Amino acid sequence: MGEHFRPGAGGSIGAGQSPERAGQFGQPQYPQGQTEPIRVLVVDDHALFRRGLEIVLAEEEDIKVIGEAGDGAEAVLKAADLLPDIILMDVRMPRRSGIEACTAIKDVVPSAKIIMLTISDEEADLYEAIKAGATGYLLKEISTDEVATAIRAVADGQSQISPSMASKLLTEFKSMIQRRSDDRELVPAPRLTDRELEVLKLVATGMNNREIAKELFISENTVKNHVRNILEKLQLHSRMEAVVYAMREKILEIG
């Protein structure tokens, strides 16, 4: 399953650390507000792919791979033992799938954020992964630089979905809405401001906070505040839950 991942894409392997990453006197330089490296558990049934990810992420001062697992069953045990911040996990594995493991891990380590990293572009896998509690869904065709970026974004509270999968997610949500629209009484939904609706619609397209800020000509912190307000108003916990809820309740219409 790891054949589409390109170790070294983006110049990560063998390039060495830049002075900016290493900091003065070789001290790690973390992003603002971060005092410890992001602790990552890598889960994939291909040992070569796991090793490739470890080599790539070892180049990142603010990310530390603390363990690995070869299937979903082992992933649950390792997650409970190591308490990682982020879990990079394949969807299709022996003994226990990544989606089944995702559900179990969220029960035992609710603080862990899970990014599905897979070759599967099936809508069913994407939808089930989100329902199981995954915060990201990325295809293995992405570059190594994008993996590190996604880890940081998810650790910062964002959701990450490959652009090609975001449209499929919206299609699935729209189908779900249509199936449930008949003889269903809608409870009045909390009112979102025009700006919050703009932000939510861009979240639904798979944009991260930085991209939304650029699109709306506002600061990234302002975007974060809008997302937090949206989640508080809807009494939800993640950006993807907010998109699902808003589309189901017809707060948000995607053309």
C-alpha cells in the first residue's frame, strides 16, 4: 500500500536541516506556542513504508515518531501505551482495519488525533473514517513535505483532507441529506453570522486556516476565532462535524 508514497519528494531526505530549522547552537525551534515535539505513531502493514515515514519525519525538529504498528489491533495497544498526539494510519490492514482501530483508539485515547494516510480513494472509506473520528484523510500520493505540514495542521486543531477527496465527501454528505430529507422535522438550528457561514463553506471545501484567511483577506487568528465560535454555537467538537451538521440541517448549501 505504500507504493504511491514518495520518500524524498519535496527534498526531505538527504537534504539536511536548514539553519532556520536547527536554530542557534543546534537547539530545536518549535512553532509559536509549541514547547515539545509533536509525538507521532505510524501505523501501516508495510514495514518499508513505515521506515520511509520515520526517515522523512526525523528531518523535522518539531515532530517525533515515538512508535509504529503493523496493523489496527497493534495500533490500539500502542496508542494506549504511548499516548501519541497524532496517529498516521492506513485504512486497509490485516487483523483490524484502520477504521475499526480509529473507533477503538478514540475510546481509549480521545486526545489522539488520527490522520488516515492511504491509497484508498473510495468514498465509503472516507466517509466511514470521518464517522470513526479521523481528523484527516490523505492519499499516499502526497509529497513528504505535505505529510509534515498535515501533522502540524491537525495538531493545531485543523482538519486535513486531500482535495480530490473533499469533493467526494461533499457528494456523500449531499446524498445523505437527500435520503433523510423526507418526513423529517428539523429542529431550529443555531444562527451563524454571514462571515461564519463564509468560513464554514470554505472549511467544507477542504481549505485550512491559512488558505481561508488568504481567501477572505483576514488574519489566520481571526479564522481560528470564527471556527471556534462555529463549534461552540453548534455544540460540536471538530470542523468536519460542523460541516456535516450544517449541511444536514441546511444551514450550508454547497452548489
